[in-house]
Amino acid sequence: MAGTVARWAALAGCLAGGAIGWARLPEVPADPPAERFSATRAMALVRGWATAPRPSGSPQHAATLSSVGDALTAAGFVVTPHPFTIGDVRGVNLVATAPGADDRDGVWLVAHSDSAPESPGASDDGFGLAVVVEAARALAVDGPPADLKVLITDAEELGLYGARAEAARAKGARRVVLNVEARGAGGPVYMFQTAGPTGPVLAAWQRSGCRVQATSLARTVYDALPNATDFLVFRRAGWTGYDFALIHDAWRYHTPDDTPAGLDPRSVQQAGDCVTGLARAWLDAGGAAAATGPEDAAVYAQIAGTTFVMPAAAVRLSGAAALVVALARRRPDARGGVVLGVAAWLGAAVASVAAGVAMLVLFPYVQPDFWERVAEAPGAEGRFVALAAVGGVVPAAALTLARRWGPAERGWHGVSALLGAAAAILAPTVGYAFVPGAFAAAFALRGRPWMAGGAAFAAGVVVAPVMQAIYPALTSRAAPVLAAMPLLMLAWLAPGVRREGAASQRR
Ligand SMILES: [Zn+2]
């Protein structure tokens, strides 16, 4: 019976972490004060711009630019067009500043004006454009602060051209950039990467009151993907900042379905409150001059509604501690079954990925557009979870077989603890998520079901928000392999814990 504690605790942790961590979208205030961001005003802007696709250089694009310029002028900014030519691409960036202010340094709100050719782009990037324009208005009710600037880039969809032109124009400038983007079309807002010295960047974040989903894991994963936003150019220019995006409902991204009707005003309100809060935090701190310090790899995560910031060294130490727990006081009989346990773990991992790849290859034989149908329609996340369960049958069978022979569990838990600890030590920005799981495995290895259960609960709480972020962002290409990923995570809890003999209970 004690053996089941860890598994149930982990499941409960996943459910608790999912329920607490689930980003609830704010209500849109009916009649907000002038200095508060209003999604109602922002949505009216989006509805005006996203009536048709506005690829760079199109009439719809020109009309949108002039509307954006008018709105910023009405808010008290001086708007200057900056035409650019890079290779065959021509475009126009807009820069807005307070009257008489310089256009180099400062706190910059950024979004791009163009859309994909077939998409009205209500989310990408009508959402960002409206958030930036309405946030600038809210921040400028008593006149635009001298340090607050707005940049509207052009030709982002063609290859980040506007951002590149601006980085060249303002070479050597000192900036804090708040970039608002979309890599999906709905759901809660994610702050998925930062740039610059993480000390002041995360201190301003904590002061801002902004509590949208944010984890250092996202930037590490994102860096490995081929996608890029303007923010990548700003990061390379040495500027400090934050990159925000909608990532859910990826099936509508860059399609004719990305219309204003599909954009949730509560997502807009959440992004707007966050961006205005963050801009105020930086303006109060003295602007971009406050962005000093080394760019180290800070670890941060939004867990149960709170942003936790941890030094990378602390995560590394925790990983090492899990390893010590796992390895300490090895019993003489502990070697039995280790090889089998290691083989079972690796076998289950391979089976898990193979099940995903098999689904990728075989399902289209039954229905050619199977994966498009799964991924590119509402409710994709639920179907991925169902497919994860289907793909999980094979590795689950491997787990059950391994569990039939008690000693093999030690090898199993050993691998789990080792991998979790290694992730924490080698890549703390990502590995923080595996530390509780590593402890769960380490305590399981030592035959401590209740301690393992507590750690497994924590593992569920920490990992659930990560899974919630990943699933809705999947598209058909990544779907099948990632559908099998939860099975690897099951490795931390699946075999459970057997209470060892008297020797371990005395300790
Ligand atoms: Zn975009």
C-alpha cells in the first residue's frame, strides 16, 4: 500500500499544480480610469485594422500604419516614420517619443505592423499593436514620459527587417524593450524570454505586479526552435527586455481564421495590464540606465500564481543534493536488478518515443490528413492528451513488467534521479523543473514512500504549468512525438515505492 503513495501524490500534485497554476484571465473592466489599460479601447483598434490581411506594403498595411500613427499622436506622442531598405525589402518603421525627447535610449514598447499574407492577423500582431498603442495612451495621460518610446516595426513576417533596420539605426543605444507578439491566437499571455541582466530584469518584473505565465525554460526551448521574433534582433543588439506572446490556439495562427472575433478581450487586458505595470516599474527605476549587471542565467518560474526567482547555483546545488540522497548509504543488496532497472528505463524511454513516431508514420495511412485534423482545429490540446494516453500503452507495459521484479526498481529510480539531477546541474534554466522529480526518485530509491510522495507532489505542481503551456502551442508537425513525452515524465512516479526492509526504516 505504501508503494502507491508516491504515484497518487504525484497525480494529486499535477492536478493541484494545474488548478492553482492555470492562468485565469482577468475580467475586462467596464469603465476603467484613464490611466488604466482598457481592452475595450484596444479591441476597437484591432477591429479597425484586422478587416483584411495587411502584408508589408499593401494598402491595408498603409491604412493601419496611418491609424496607428494617429492614435499615438492623439495620445501626445510625436510620431516619426523611418523608411528603410534592406536588400529587396522596403518598409517603414514608426517611432513615437514625447515632444523634444531623444529617439535612442529609454523604455520601448514594440510590436509589428504587418501580417502574414493570407491572415487578417488579429492576433499576429494586431493584438501586440493594440496592446502597445493603448498602453502608451494609458502611460501618457499626464503627457508622455520623456523616457517612454514606441517602436512599430515593419516587414517582421518577411524576416525581421524592420527590427534589423532599427537596431542598425540605434546602434549602441541603451534600451529596455517590451515586445508584444503572437505565436498563437488566444489563451493566457506568456512572457517567454528575457534579455539583459537578469537581476534588474526580474526585480522590475516582481515590482510590476505582472503575473502572466513566465519560465526560464521557455527561452531555452525557444532558442532551439527555428521561429524568431523581432526580439531576437533586440537581444543581439544588446538591449534588455521581455518578449510577450499569445501561444494557445496555434491552429489559427497565420491563417484566415485569425480574426478579431477569435481574439479574447481578456487576453488583451492581461497583456495590457502587464505591459503598463512593467513599463511603470522601469520608468520609476530611472529607465534603461537601471539595466546594469551581468547577463547571467537566472532561473525563474511561475508556480501556483507566484513568480519564483532562483539563482542558477541554487538549482545546481539542489540537483547535487538529490544525487547525494540517491547515492548515500548503499545497501549491500542494492546491486541486484540495477542492470535490469536501467535497461527497463531506457527501454521505456525508447518505446515512448517509438510509439510517438509510429503514430506519426502510421495514422496517415488510415487518414492522410490525420495530424492536421488533430492539431489544426479547436480543442487540439485535449486530443494531444488523448493521443499521449494511446501512445503510452507500450511504455506503460514496459513499466509494469519492470515493476514485477522488485530489485529492478532500484535501477529505475537511479536513472530517474540521475537524469533529473544532471538536468538541474547542466541546464538549470530548464532543469529546475526536474529537481522535485529527482528527489522523488531518490527517496523512492531509499525506500521512503512518504518522502517520495511529498517530492512527487511537488514535481506535479512544478511540471503541470509547463505541460499546460506546451500542449496548446503544438501544431501538427511537433504533435506526434510530443504526444509521447508525458510517458517519459511518468518515469518519475510510475514504479512507485516499495518500503525496504528494517535496515532502511531505522534510518
Ligand atoms: Zn508576429
